[in-house]
Amino acid sequence: MNRKSKKLIVPFLSVISSCLYLSCATSTGGQGQGYRQKEPDVKNQFTNPVFEPILADPTVLRDPISGSFYAYGTQDDWGDGTGSRLVPVLKSQDLTKWEVVGEAFESKPSWKKSGGIWAPEAVYMDGKYFLYYAYSTWGDANPGVGVATADKPEGPFKDHGKIFDSKSIDVPNSIDPFLWEENGEKFLFWGSFDNGPKQGTFGIPLEGNGLAITDANSKFKIAAGDLEAVIIHKRDGYYYFIGSRGSCCEGVRSTYHMVVGRSKNLQGPYIDKEGRDLKERGNGTLILKANDKFVGVGHGSRIVTDDANQDWILYHGIDVEKGKVSGGASRRMLFLDKVDWVAGWPIINDDMPSTSAQNKPYFKQ
């Protein structure tokens, strides 16, 4: 190689070195010449909670007419001077930004002398909006489940009265309804905490109009009485039972968490990941528990699938620094998280509520 060739190589190598430096700086986050920091897409992100101060025991439906989402929650006094809302109704376009649009009932149903309207279950069926609800007081010896319908998701809902109470259906603490419809058949699931011999979560067929049970003797048990707030979800040939366990409403001392089991049959048996039947107390595979920031996480909605085929679930939880509102009610805020599926089992954010920003669900407008 002659001396002239060597002179040409030196500046050529310098150019290569500079290019490599700029490339590395750009790809690894260095601050070299040509680096551009990518700004986070804040407009398309959200952070939990998605609504406060309270939307306890949430249920959600997507209105097939408008495409909007409506969420409904337990009757509660938010401590804002408005008093106790008779099933608050929220509206959203994307599950993350919610506005209050009213109350489901203009007056409390009259089939029970006292109590609150708890744990509503909203569905759209047969051209109408149905709202199944629990009617109970704390420690009620005979709570029950009723149903109301409306022509609009905002209501007002017209009450059709009691479907059953604990005494007539012979199941203690009969609250927390959930509706399942498949192949023209309707089933109502319900049940809540109790340790007596007749305790548990049960299902029962409904009449075609969805307003009454077919026969009290046709009920079937799917989970033990240490679980409540039943959700049923079907995926890839399995029915999934998601339920809540622990105390829901003790402010920062609440121990609510969620577990899951699955079955090839709607009526069970529902088996957890360890092969244990949910009809036995203590069983169920954990999918959501408290973290350092939020406790009392549970009572989820039915799973919603967005237009990018990603699953989501709404549930309530409590900030450890703001456990109750001024009136004394637990400050059960509304949360949203993704549901991922690994080897046939649902996963929610490493079993804990998310605390950092994440991308919003995608829905076509």
C-alpha cells in the first residue's frame, strides 16, 4: 500500500467512527449529535384510578346503539353533599375518562322495607337495558335480588320487583347478581359471604323474559361461601369464574382480592390452577391483590374486549392514604387494567393494580 492510500484511509475511518457514534447515541438514548428524545403519547395513556371518589361494585355495558360505555355502582354517599345516589351512572367513550350522567332509579324499589341497592349488574338484552341488583343491609337476615329495565342506558329504570330473597331461594346472603346468556338461555348467578351449611355462589335458569326464575329447585352451586361478586367469562372452550375474597369495606384495612377457576361446563366444577375445586373454601388461583398504594381491590366487572382484541376489567380499590370519604363510606374508586392470557389463565398486571401510566384501550370511533 502506498503513502497516498494511507492518507485516504484515515479520514474515511473518521467518518465511519462518527456515524457509528451518532447511531449508538440515537438508539441507546445517549445525548450525541442528532439524538431526538421520543415524547410519551400522554393523550393515549391513562393512570389508575379512572374515577373517584366512589364507584363501588362496578358493572359496565357497551351500548350497541351509541357505542358509549355505561358503568353503574352500588348506592353510596360520596360525601359531596348530594346524599346517597340510587345507583350512580357513569358514561365513557374509552373506559378511562368517565362523567356522571345520573342515577339509575328515581326512587328506591318498594319490595323491601329497608336497605341499600348494591352491586348492580347491567346488560342489554332483547332491545332493553336490564339492571339486576341486590337489596340489603349490613347483616341482613333476608336480602334479595331484584330486576329493573329501561329504554335508555341512563335510565330511569322501571322496577319489576323481587326475583327472590334468601328465604325463598334458601341461600343465605343472596346478593351480587351476574347475568349469563348463551344459546337463547339466561342464567342468573349470585351469592356472597357466609359460613353456614347452605352458603356459596349459585346459578339458576331464568325465564325467557329475564324477569323471573324458572324453578327454585333448579339452582346449582359453583363456589364456596368465602367468595362473592361472581364474574363468568368464556374463552377457548372454558368458562372462567372470577370472584372476590376478603373484606370489601373497611377503608385501608380492607383485604379484598380476586381469584379464578375454570370449567368446561357453565355449571362447573370450577377448578383452580392447582386442580382444586372452588366449591371448597380457600381455593382459587390469585389474580389480583393489594400493593403498597391500593388495597381492597376486587368486585370486578365482566371482561370487556376492545377493538384491538385486548381484554380489560374494571374493579374498585382504595387508596391507602384516603381510605374513607367524610361521611364514613369506604372510598372505593374505579380502576381499569388489562387482562392478559398465559397458558389458558388470566393475568392482571402481575397480580396487582397498575400504578403507572399505560396505553388506553382502543375503540373505533
